[in-house]
Amino acid sequence: MANTNGTILGHPKGLFVLFFTEMWERFNYYGMRALLILYMVNYFKWPQERASGIYKWFTALVYLTPLIGGFLADKYLGNKWAIILGASVMAIGQFCMAVSSEQFFYISLGLLIVGNGLFKPNMATQVGRLYPPNDARRDSAYTIFYMGVNLGAFIAPIVCEELRINTPWGFRAAFAAAGAGMLIGLVTYLLGLRWVQAVPASAPAAPPVDAVGRKSVGHYLTEQEAQTAPSAAPVLSRIAPQLMILLGLLVVAVPWALVALGVLKMNDAVAYSGGGGIACIMGWMILKQIPMALRDRVLVVYILGLFVIFFWGAFEQAGNAMNIFADKSSNRYITETPPVPSVYPDVQGQEAATTADQSASRIAQGWSGIWNPVKTGYFQSINALAIFVLGPVFAWLWVFLPRRGIRLSVPAKMSIGLFLQGSAFALMVWSIKYEAQPSSAPLAALPAGVAADPENRVVFRDAPDLGDDDKDMTEFASAQIDEEDPKVVQGGRILFDKNAKHLNMTGVLADTDRDRLLRASVSPQYLAKIRQLAFASAQAKKEKGKDFSVQVQLEATPPGFDLRYAGFAKDAVKYDEATRTLTSTIELGDRDYKSLLVAGAEPGFRDALNKLYVDSAKFKVSSWWLFWFYILCTLGELCISPVGLSMVSKLAPAAYATMMMGMWHVMIFFGNYTAGQLGEIYGTLDPAKYFAYIFGSLVVASIACFMVIRKVNAMMHGVR
């Protein structure tokens, strides 16, 4: 039974309704994602590992909740209502993000996670239901659909980054624009619903064809035939459900034992236990409800899903470690020499160096002025633009190759994709050869709070966040640097030579790492006073509203005290050196408190770090390294992601179609969680080693995937 609503380019009209709906939803998601890690690191001034930890949970959970959303859609809501509800919740979440407070930040992430869980699996499932079973157009349809995903993902970082840079509202304007995009997507879906009609599951299947258009010699089993057909891997299919349940129980229990032994963090134990629980549920479902040949197909989804974890664990570095690399270690000036960086931060409220007047000046300068520097968020658009350009090529390629007798099965395509993704990280290993250059600055001694370990690496203890327990900060003076897990930045590449009295470094020093070290050097007395001022300002704002003034008197003016390092707007915070009085007329949040700590850092240490910061800036690597990195990532993605979506829609039993799509997203959940865990250690490893470890893992996964191609193809029972 064909779709009776007419076609466009040989596909149902409903495909293009879903195309534009998904495009705006991805505008919403990728506009926020391009800025998320930068928002936490540059705006809230959180340590990169903390920001990566939050990024880990967010990007992972947006792929876990689709399992729940798929279940609710299959049993209660239906695909259409789940999409409408999910889009509405995500729009509200983005507008909450635009409030720019820590409380609303976490609320926003929660709403985005829930809304995405309802939206994502149902959109992908609706695409598959537009076609009869085993229709050869499905691979092409999912590639076209994926182009919509990436059109939105291309536009969003550019629009949101421009709004962040060139409006007085900064991040707030960017997140509000992302929310508006989601509302446009919702309206698009509602207006086009009449064309989104599913082909009944009982419709006759379209048989696969061989190189000259004849029926394939590999017999395609319909779902009804697969109910009674024998398994292609009888031993595996018979024991797999029991193994899934057993391993799931172990994965639930073992992490908590490791937490008790102090080996594993509690949040990691929660994630692993959740994965184990899901494995138990799915093993039980297969055992009780899915017969042997049909079970083969379900197991193929799980087997290939294991390789997808490796792929997404590497790919999702784009918004995490690679976003930090683009912002801190890349030369983003394309056509001219970059200026010497300033050691003073931008004025608070101007979240970038440009204003509307400066933006007009850049336009007047022509292309050179517009593209220098390239904004960090723009790099997030390279992958999406490349997919939009190359997507039609791959859609044509998957049809052209079989006609020439070249059959690349799903696992073969995935093996190639893993290798291409690994090649991208091999390229980054090469780039670090040019970044890893030495610089040095004189320093008589390390300040209190900072030390050198036995390898001469500079280690430190973090100054407490404003939200930490309000205890006696004199404890900060006596606190010891953790000998088992010392804090390091710059991949441990900052060394102190106590004999030569020099601070030596390899690579490019980020301003955020410099400031983190400086905060560790403040005196406990100064730290206590700044906390007191911050708490007093919050209380005054609560009691008096907008107009207030609070003061603290310092015991002594810190040597080298300089409010310019705090970057406040004029008269927001003032210091009277005669009376040693520090006055604030604004509420001081955690980011403001941290800025004031930098203003009171130990001056000799600050001078040394500033010299390293300025001198090392010339070692920033060309942006072309990142460009080609994202191109290779794109080639790998086109071999895996749209192909995987199409595969699940073909292999999943009709009664569990949306839930199986949700399960596929659970595999991506673990990939993104792995990516976040890698991001948490990015600043503690030499970047060359960091990229090399990821490259090696992907090559091993690619080889393993290649080795199981023959058996997996047999277990698919004619599905191509």
C-alpha cells in the first residue's frame, strides 16, 4: 500500500514536514549546545572538569529519556502527541536558560532532557512509518531527514553566536533565539500534520534488489515469516537474553561496591547501574516475547550499538573538549596576524570583546573584519554544513554502489565510519606537534596554595566556590594539596624549576586555567572578606531591591591588588585604599566572587602566569586543523548515524518500533556519557596523549566491527 498523499522527489510529502520540524528542533538544541560548555567555563567560571561533568549528564540523558518517551508513545500518547508535548517543554526550557542564573540553568537542563525524550524517538519512528517494510527508499529518506537535522545544526551556532557577541544581552539573547526556533518547529509540525500518514505495518514488503535490479538471492523474511523461522545464530540467540540479564545484574551491583571502596564516583555508579537495569529489562523482554529469527534482528541492534558507543564517545567531544580547544588553543584569525592578548578580562556584561559599534566597524572592513576572529561557536557549524553538502552524495552512493555490484552492509559502513572518526583524532595528535612549544617566566617561589609535585608539575588546591559551606575560611590556609589526586591544569605541562627559579610551560595557556591558579594563591583572610561581601550583597539585594551598597574592610591591602582583573563595569565595585574599604553596588554571584579573587592574587605569581599567557598565545594552532577534523568526523558520521536510524526502523518488530528506536538512543546515551568522562580528564592529560588514546580506541573498535560483518549480516535475515 503506497502513501496516497503525493510525493516530492519520490518521497512522501510527510517526510518534508518532518524535515523542517526536525530542522527547527535541532536549531533549538545545537544553538544551545554550541555555547553550553563555554557558558559554564567562561560565564559561570566553573572549572573545565566540572563543566564537562554537567555536559556529560546533559548530553547523555537527552539520549536516555527517548527510551521512556518511546514507551509512553507506544502505549499511551501516540507519536504525534508525544512530539507536540516534547516540543513545548523544550521551548520552555530554552527560555528558562535565557534567565542566566544557576538555579534556572539546572531547571532548563531538566526541561530540555524531558522534552527531548518525548520528541526525538517519535520523529525518527514517524519517518520509517511513511514507507512499506524493506522499502529501498528508507536509507535515502533517513539521509534526507538527517540533512534537515544538520541544516538546523548549521544555522543555529552562527545565529546564536552572533546574538551572544553583538547584542547587550549576550548569552540570554542566544538562548532565547534557540527557544524561538523550537516554537517555529512546533507550528510547522502542527500545520503539516495532514501529510504525516503512516503506511500500515501489514503493507506488502518491497523486496531488495541486486546489482541489475533482480530480486536479491538473499531472501528477505517478513516479520510474519521471522516469527517461525530458525535463527542464523541459534546458540547466541538462545543464551543472549539470559546473558543480558546476568551481566545487567552485575553492572547494577558492582559499581556500588566500587563506590564503597572509594574507586568509583557515585554519579558514575548511577549511570552504570541504570545501564545494567536497562539490559535486564530488555533481556527479559527478548526472552519472553520475541521468537528466534526475529530475536536475531533485535540482537543485531544491540551488537552494533556497542560499536556506536565508541563512535559517539569520540564524536561528542565536538561540543566538549574540542569546543574548549577551539576557544583557547586555536588561532581563529584567518587572514591576519592575531593581536597580542590582553591580560585583563572584558568588562562584565559584555560577554565578548565586541559591541554593536565595533560590529559595524568590522562590517566596514569587509570580509577580513567579519572573519577575524572566527567566533568559537562557528566551528560547531562545520560538521552540520558538511553533512548538508555531503548528505546527498552519500544518499546517492548507497543506491549507486549496489547497482555496480558493491554491497556495503550496515556493519561494513559502521566499520568504515569508526575508522574515519579515528583518523580525525589522529589529525589532532599531529596538530599538537605545533602547539606543544616551550615558554618560560621568572618566579622566585610558588605561593601558598600552589606547589610542585615530585615531577616538578605545578599542582594546587582549588579556592572554594561561593556556594560551598560557609565555614571558617582560615581552614583554607592549612588545607593540604591532595597528594593522591592533585589538581593540575594545562595537562600537567606547567613545571616549576626551583633551582633556576623559573615557571616553565609547554603549549598554550588558557585564561581560565591562569585564573584558576591565581584564585588558589589568595590569602585566607582576603578570601574570607570577599565571601563576606558577596553574601552581604545577596542579602541587601533581597531586602532593598535594585539600589543598595555594601562594604567590607580588608585587614590589609593585598600586594598588587588590581580591580581591573575583576572586569566589573564602572563603579559596580570600588576600593578605597586609604580606608581599605571594598564597596559593591551589585549582587555578587559566584562568577563575580571568583573575579574578585583574581584581583587579589599573589602579584609575582600573577606576573609570571600573565607572561606565559601572552607568550604562549603565538603557539595557537591554525583553525584549518579543526576544519579538517570536523570534515573527517562528518564522513564517519554519515557512515553510521543515518544508516543506524534506518537499520533500527527495518529490524525492529512493529510492536516495539518506537521502543527499539529509544534503545538505539540509549546506546548513544552511553557514548555521550563516555564522551563526558573523557572531557573531565581533558585538562589533566597532555593533549597529544588524550587524542592518541581516543584514536587507538576507535581503530580497535573498527577492526572488531569488521570481523563480525559476516555473522551480523546473516542475523539480519535479508534486511539491507
